Amino acid sequence: MENKQHTPPRLARRFLLAFLRHDLAEEVQGDLDEKFLTMLRKATPARAKLQYWYQVLHYVRPFAIRKSTTSTNHYAMFRNYFKIGWRNLAKQKMYSFVKIGGFALGIAACLLIALFIRDELSYDLHYADGNRIYRVVEVFTEKGETDRGVWMEAPFAAAVKADFPEIEKAGRYNSGELFGAGSNQIRRDDQMDNTYEEGFVFADQELLEILKVPMVYGNLAHCLDQPNTMVITKSKADKYFPGENPVGQLMVVNDYTKQPYKIGGVIADFPANSHFNFQFIITMKEREFWNGEQNYWGATNYPTYLLLRPGTDVKQLEEKLLKVTEKYLLPLWIEQGRSDAKQLAKNIQYELQPIANVHLRNAGIGDPVPTHGDIRFVWLFGVIAAFILVIACINFINLSTAKSANRAKEVGLRKTVGSFRSNIINQFLIESLLFSFLSFALGLLLAWLFLPYFNVLASKSLSFPWGEWWLAPVMLVSCVLIGLLAGLYPSFYLSSFKPIQVLKGNLSRGSKNAATRSVLVVFQFTTSIILIISTFVIYRQVRYILTKDVGFDKEQVLLLQGTNTLGDKLQTLKDELLQLADVKSISASDYLPINGTKRNGNMFWLEGRNKIDKSVGGQFWQVDHDYVKTMGLKLAAGRDFSRDMASDSSAVIINQKMAKELGLTDPIGKRMMNYEVFNIIGVVEDFNFDSFRSDISPLVLKLGISPNIISVKLNAKDVTTTLASIETVWKRVVPHQPIRYSFLDESFSRMYDDVQRMGHIFTTFAVLAIIVACLGLFALSAFMIEQRGKEISIRLVLGASLENIFRLLTVNFVKLVLISIVIAAPVAWYMMDKWLQDFTYKTELSWDVFVLGGVMAVVIALITISYQAIRAGLANPAASLRSE
């Protein structure tokens, strides 16, 4: 007799029955149970169970193991399962379409997102010493607020290499447009026509050695170690010196023929998954951007990279780097007479960021690369892909369990004639795998077809890794796993039917799992509604950014680029363009309120207060007399620059934020200083010259030369004709250089490409999710209506109207969607509130977005169900009742 308190281990029993010959099973199990009870009287329960396991394992011997059926029988059995599965697939075309189509869409979405995530995670993993390369991040904390930036002082790299033996190499670069990096006009010295190029940067020889960039021509150890040398990428070498080794050749930048650059080497193009996108690397050897700049600790312009020696403790080194502040910065600030010098030194720390983290883990760090990724979006897209796949799996589970009644007799008969439950489970799992294989094949095809569109959407150049060895095994394993995952629950559910109940007709027609199906439908629509609401919020934020009054007039402002090569012809060009009827004004300045143009950070004080007051950090822009008018800036006080006032050469116009930071309520006539002293003659209203993600900074405008970009304010109804006239003037004045232009509003819009891209991606996946969910709802509603055919017919005979039938069939589904809205709204609010916190200027999360998202979900659900409901309401009840 079995002990009620202590029974033999169930798992051991199952294992025994799984391998033991059927004719031995009863006898052996009885013997082992008896031994277990005997053992219980002598020893502890744990030891008795252990002994039971030992006895079970002892029977794993050839004579006791159940003979397997022949391979022929296995083959026949699986062929039979496959045949049944295929017949069911062909018999129920609509349900099969929903199952396979939904699965395929989900798989296609997952594949595309997987390619995206794989690409994002692959950034900067290709460097030979990547695990020892770190970027220096300066952390400044004041009053609880923390700023992070990567711009180091010019002597920082050499100083830390000399002071800390843990640092093997230290290299830096300067990509500031202020100093001539970014974009330029370039040509071979034996040619006359300039070509506009981007990707110019100034860098140390040591930076290339840290990165160990592959060389095509030249020697890595010496390619930038001479003054006035330049390294170019292979693609640029092929462009300017096709079929040649260009090392030693000369290139002229911006028509400055007095100082051509000798090509010191050609490197392989940086891969697309690198945060470096340099094309022309100009040496920093013996280069100073102003006198004493290379030994000056008061300006930060250089992202700096370190190669640490093997085994270096990074945390300890970060603490040691604090000595840099004490040794080099503090004495400078004390010498400058800054009253807050010691406190300032305490506020600065240094972090060493692994190069592999630069692309994705850059949130909150100011750096010169505008196109970093975000690890949060990688996770978010991964979750979205998983949800879409789960929605597709839910369709499969819902439809399989809903159609259970139709398979109940089949299961009952199979069990009656001797089938084990395991056979039934195997059969349904094989059917699920069949669906999964077909869905994977279709999903792979869809992903391949949609990849070009997705590349545009994500601003990527992804491709399918057809040649990778791991692709086929990963696809196969994923296919089997998803097939088993989706088929597991229906298989166990369908195989649990009791034959006697089925054959007596006592099985309720699929209604036992109605609650489960309802939960799954709610999950589907909750996910879809979250995506819909998120899409609305993102688009509202984009519209807010693009339509908000930014404080300057960005409409019809043409930006002529590369005008720094014109020299004396610049004024001629301006004069001739002003002759055109549709040109209102022209300004030459590279300092524009959009990304990618010059910036120049300075420290300012009121005159004579530099050793008393804290400095005010602000932008210091060189502009011409026509800048305020051309940009449409509004004067809040004072006046604009005037050509008739010679004293304006030492005058400045500040924005309201600068006046506030300096503590000036009436700034006109006051004097402020950095390394010079200026008269304040005007105050412009604050305008957004940086991203909406940050607050408006203090700004100072001063007369100066900055001729790389000419802004042309138009007043044209026919912009095309005006552009043609401008091109004609350009060709006449600058015949050897092609015109290159853009519009200020387009450039402003491109500042938010990442936000708009995110909106497009959310829209796509929201549409995809709602399609997959609706496919399931459509099939589910069709099945439910089919099951209630007799009830509907009787109601119609008794006088029910189409409206009554429609309400009867849709009300339950609408309730599920309403429950989904209630669940989705707070989740979407939380997500979008977190996202909007990245913006200083943002739209509000208003209730109408949630209402609109909910109404849309209800309408979509009603449209999905309506066809089936109206069809049922218009059906001939006599025909239905006759068939019943």
C-alpha cells in the first residue's frame, strides 16, 4: 500500500515508464513501490527516494528498454501526421491564411528588427585592441545637475600619457567647423575645379595607431607624423587618383594654394558600423589654431582616446585622473583670479568610456557625432518585435482552441482505437511545426522584400547575411522553437479531451477556453493600442518642433555653401545676387541656428568683474551687418549693427538669456568682456539655435568674417525661377566651382531626423501589430458566428433586426477592446512621458491622444468584425436551420 505522506518520486516513475518495456512495466513498478515502502520503514524519506531513483536507473539496461518501432513505422507515422495536417490546412483556408499570414508578418518584423539590432550592437567591435581603447568623458556636477562632455583641452592627451604609466597611447581629434574641419572644397593641386567634400578632421598620428586603422598605401607609423600631411580613405583615393598610389601627392583645400597637403597614407574606409566617419584626416603635427593653443588649458576642443596597458584597473585610473584638475586646471583658474576656482576643481571628474559603448550608450554626453544610436531604442524595438511575434502566436493559439470542437471527435475516435495521448500531442505539434515552417518561409520572403523600405525607414544599409554559416541553423532552430511554442498549449488542450464525453456529445463547443481567448485578445489589442498612442504622441512632438516659433524666420532662406573659396569675389557675388528682384537680403556667416554649422563657446563677464563674478558661458558668433535682418531675428532692445557706425567693430548684440545671466535689466550701453571689451548695442529676443532637447543658451553676436556659408533671404513666389537666376550669377562669378545649396528650413528639419525616423518606425510596427491582431479577430469572430448560427437563425425567425444581430455579435468584442484601452492608456502614458523628458521644449500629453487611440482601436475592431456580423444578420435563417 502506498504511503500517503511519502510517495515515490513522480519524475522517476515517469522516466521508468518512458523507457521500460510495456510487458514489464506493471511488475517492475510494483516491485519498486514495495521496496520504497520497505525502505521508508528503515530510513529517511529522502534516502528512500534516492534509493528509488537508483533502482530506476538500474533498469536502464538493454533487456528492459522498450524496443523502438522500426524507422519505417516512424516514417509512416510522421507521414500520416503531415498528411492530416496538410489536409486540415487546405480544408480551412481562411483560418490557415490567418495562422500562416499572421505568423509570417510577425516573423518578417522580427527578422528586420533583428538585423537592425545586430547592426547597432556591432558598432566599434572591430578594433584589434578594442577592449583597451577608452574615450575620456569629463563630468561636471554643480547644484545637483550633471553635464557630460568629451571635449578635452589641447594638452590633455600628452599630459595624461606623461603622468600616468597605465596609458600606452593617447590620441585626439578636432572636428570643429570653427577650425576648418567638417566640410570643405578640395582638389588635386594639378587641377582647377573644386569639389565639395565632408568628413574633414584634424587628428594626431597616435589616434590612428590606437585604432590600428588598416592601411592601403603608406606606413601607419608615419602617415601623419609630418606637418601639412593628410590621410585619405580608399574611396577618396579612388575618386581623385584612380588606379594610382597617391602617397606623396598634393591636395589643395579651399583654394589655399600656399599650403597644400601632402598625402601621407591611404586607409581603408571606416566601416558603416563605426562612430568615426572621417574621410580626410589632417595632421595635428605643429598645428595651432591660435598662438599658444596647444599648451592652453582654458579651451576644450578635443575628443581624446586612450589605449590602456593590459591589466589596467580602469576605476583606479579614473580616480587618478582627478590629479589633472589639481595639477593643470586649478593653477590656471587661480592665475585668472577666478573666485570659484577651488570649487570648480571639485566639481570635475573623468570617466573612461569603452569605445564599444560610444555608439549606443551616449545619452546625456555631449559630443561631435550627431548620429549616435540609443541602447533604449534597441531594447524598445526588440520588445516591439517580441510583442508582434507573441500576437501572431496568440492568433494561432486562439484559433486552434476555438476550433477544438471540430477536432474533438477526431481526438475521441483516435483515443478509442488505441492512440496514446502522446501520439495526439505529437500529431498536433507536427501540424504546428508545419505551419511554422510555411510561415518562416513566407516571413523570410516578406522580410527580404521589405528590407529596402526598412533601410530607408531606419536610415541603414542592412542586408541579409545569406552567406553567413549560422543563418540556416538559427532559422531552423527558431522555426522549431516558435512552432513548438505556438503549438504546445493547443496540443495539450486538444489531447486532453475524454473520449467518452466527446462521443456522447457532452463537450462544450470550444467554450471552456473562452476566458483564455478573451485574455489573449485583450493582450493583442493592448499592445496595438500602446503602439497607436505612442505613434500619435511622437508625431505630435514632431509637428510641435517643426511648427513652433523658434524665434527666427527659417522660411525661404537659401544657404550657399563653400563660399570661403571666393576671396575677393565674395562681395561681387553678394552685390550681383542683390540685383535679383526676389532676393531681399544676404548675410555671410557660418554661424547658423542649425546643427553642423560653426559654434564658438566663450566665457563672459561684465567689464571689470572677471575676478569677482562667476563667468557666464555662451556662444560667440561672428556675423556681418545683415545677419539679424536675414535671419529674421527680433530686436527686444537697442539697435542692429550699422555700416555707418565705425564703433560697431567693438560692439555686440546679445540675446535675452545672456542679459539675464549677466544680471542686466537694461543692457544697452553696458560693457561686457571675454578677452576683449565690448559695448552692448542691442538685445535680440531668444531664439532656438540648438536642438529642442536643450534650453536656449546665452549668445553674443559680433561683427566678423565667417564666409563659408552665405544666407540668401528670398521673397519669391516662383522659387525654381529664382534658383535658376542665382545659379546663373554663381556660374558667372565662380566658374570653376559647382554651386551647392540647401534651404534653412530643410536643414532645421533634418536636425530632428532621428525623431521623425522613430515616428515612422512606430507607425510601421503599429500598423503591423494592428493588422496581425485584426487578422486574428476576424477569424475568431467568423468562428464564433459560425458556432452561433442556429441561435442567430432562430432570432431572425422571431423577428430580430439586423441591428439586433449586429449588436449581439459585436458587443463582447467591443468590451474586450475597451478593457484593452483601460490597460494600455497608463502604460502608453508612462512610456511617452519618459520619452518626452528628453526634450526641453515639448508637447503636452493630453487626453485627446488617448481618446483618439482608443476610438481608433474600437473602430478598427468594429470594421474587422462587421463583415461577418452583417453577413450573419442578412443570411437566410431557413437555410441555416435546415442544415442544423
